Amino acid sequence: MAESLNEIDYLTAKSILQRELSEHNLIKNGQLTCPELVRDKGETRIEFPAPGLNRSSLYECLLIIKNHIEYFRIHSIDSNFLTLQALNNNLFDTQNITKNIKFRFLFYSGSTKVEISKQSNYLESEILAILELFQYVFREDQKSEINPKEILNRLGIEVFDPLEAEIKGKIIDFDHIFGYESVKNEILETIVMPLKNPDIFNQVTNLTRKFPTNNRPRAILFEGEPGVGKTTMAKAVACLCKIPLVYVPIESIMSKYYGESAKNLSMIFDCAQLFPEALIFLDEIDSLAGKREDGMFEATKTMLSVLLRKLDGFGGKPGSITLGATNRKQDLDSALLSRFDKSIYFPLPNLEEVSAILSGYAIHLNDSERNQISALLPEYSGRKIKDFCDYVERKWATGLIEKSLPPSPPPLKLYLDVAEKEKNGF
Ligand SMILES: Nc1ncnc2c1ncn2[C@@H]1O[C@H](COP(=O)(O)OP(=O)(O)OP(=O)(O)O)[C@@H](O)[C@H]1O
Ligand SMILES: [Mg+2]
């Protein structure tokens, strides 16, 4: 009688499990799966894949079950499977024990899984056992996933891996971003230092706080006009810290996976968590813009709420930071904005900075020549300056080919002529 008090009806059990389990995305072959409780021919059943489970972790599973279900016996055992059967509270009462909850662990190659079934409603303690078991199995699976980068790639998400970049000689560091010294200093202080020296940051906090907490940033926003170097800076941070950068283009996720966007975003965060340390770079975060009260589309709303939840989870992981980029900070949802510890502003380059950027794209010119050009490139972003230099070089190279001349760099005059024309709107 006491037991039936804790009995949970099928629909309630189903919704509890659904709610709790959907927090974790099981990623199998790049697919998202969420186990579900089903009722079939009087049997209530739930099963989930457990590729990370092995014989030694099986022992942990038994302890978890034991924690919630006092008595059980081995129903059947084989090299490929193990079935446990819960006993009645009165061990001498063997009536109907086959109707009690059963846990099966199957180890067939390629389909390691856990199946849980019962001939009647589950008890509260049994639901708790299922939840804890699932969480344990889920963690083991995460450990066994070898390559989060592969899964992300399959989802169409790029991962910039600094180690790979180093091998290919494609490292990006602060030297690749010309000018912007104060932005670099801010980034060094707020992101690079804490990521590279977590212990020292923690030790300082331990000496200052009554209740030591984490003082490292969880999320930082890069704000600035298009083409001012936000993405390049994120890659530089990844290289300086030797941490992979998971590139998440919010705009294209929203348009590409309409309806599935929130699920995909959630899965991307879960995959990124599988790296020991990672940077998530949320580009064009303003695609989620529109204040919540603006009557946003349902899909955008769901996406935003998933993002808020995932940002909280990801930020708690040591060695991982989310970077966001926007050129419309004023349009961001206030709850989203509040998740960012700090916003770093990338201004359009001033005259001196334009010259500094030119020093990277026109190395054959001297300072005074570069200053003459920069005077003609007002309000030019780094990208526009680079595009301008590309254009001048192409124009010059075409002329060399036409005149069968040997390679040489474009002269100052060509830069000035092109800049003058651009300025006059040609
Ligand atoms: N300060 C700079 N020094 C050298 N190159 C720069 C600088 N700023 C921008 N660039 C160049 O301009 C191009 C665009 O930069 P990037 O993609 O990082 O800009 P962004 O701010 O992310 O732009 P968007 O908002 O459009 O995404 C890159 O090729 C980058 O190398
Ligand atoms: Mg960018």
C-alpha cells in the first residue's frame, strides 16, 4: 500500500522523463536522440543507447540502481547481456516478481544499450534510478566520443583548430591584426590571461573572497562594424590559448535549419562541451535580435531561450569561454546581453590605424607614402582596406601581364589614383 503512494502514472512519468532527459542531447552518428517512455502491450519501457558503457562501468550502474531500489536479483546473465529484476519488499513474497522493474544491459557489437521495462506504473524511486542511470551513461558516452570536431563538421559547423593551423603554418596571432593596440590589451587581460593561467586567477580570488568563487569571464562580446577584425581576433585568441574555436554562424543556422534551429544550436553546444577546452564563437548574434516583447517569431524565441540556457552551462566549464560578435549591440535582447561579462568595442580604424593596416598589405611603401593613401580612405574598415589593396594589386598584375613585364609591386601613384576614384564614388 505504501508503495502505491509513490506510484507515478504513465503520462506523468513520461513527461518527467521527457523534461529531464531532453536537457541532454544524445549525439549518435550526428543525429540527436532523446529517449522516450513508451507503453506497449501493458509494458512500460524506455531504452537508450550506451556506446560508452563497458563492463567496469557496469558496476557503477549496479551501484546507482542499488541506491534507489533496495532488492534485486540477476535474472539472466550472458557474455552479451545482463538482466536485473527488482524483488518485492518482502523477500519471501515471490508472487508476481516478473512484473517488477527490469534493467537489461546489452553489449552486442555496435548496439550497446540499456533497456528498462515494467509491467505496471513506475515508482518514484524507479524514475530516479532511471534518471541517474541515464545521466551516468550519458557522461560515459561523452567520454567515449573521440572526436567532437568530426561531429561538428558533420553538422556543418567549422572548428578552427590552432594545432592544425600550426602544422599548416597558418597560425593567426596579434601580429596579424595591425593597429588596435588597446583592443589587443583588453583582450589579453580579459580573455587570454585567464584562459592561460586559471590557477593564478583562482589563487588571487581565494585570497580576497569570503566565499571563493570564479572570477574568470564566461562570455565576452565583440562589438563593431562589419570587417573590423572581430572574427580574425577570435581566431587569434584561439591560437594564443591553443584552444579550438567552434564557429557558430547564428544567421545561417537560423535560415538553414528552420524549425530545427534550436535543437541544432543545443547540439552544437553539447558537442563543444566534449572538447576538454573550447571557445564558442557566436557570429552575427544580432540575428536573434528583436526584443522579446517585439513579437518575435516562435522559432527565434525558442532559439534564444536555448541559447540563454546553454550559455549558462557552457560558461561554467573551466577553460571554456563564449565569444559573441555583433554589429548591432543596441538590438540585442537584454537577457542575452546580460550573459556577457564584458563588451569589447572594435572601432573603425583612425588615420594612424589605416596606415598601420596598410603596413601589413603594402609592405613595399614607406610610412609617409602609406599616410598619403590613408588620408584618402576615411571610415574604411580593415576588410575594405584589404579589398582595396587586393584590387590595386590585381589591376597592377594585369598591366604587367599585358605588357609582358617582370613582377614588381604596385607604385604609390596607382594606390592614390584608385583611392581617389573610390572616394569620388567610381
Ligand atoms: N586590423 C586589421 N589588420 C589586418 N587585417 C584586418 C584588420 N581588420 C580586418 N582585417 C582583415 O579584414 C578581413 C575581415 O576581417 P574579419 O572577418 O575578422 O572582420 P569581422 O569584424 O569579423 O567582420 P564581420 O562583422 O563582417 O563578420 C580579414 O581578412 C582580416 O584579415
Ligand atoms: Mg566576422
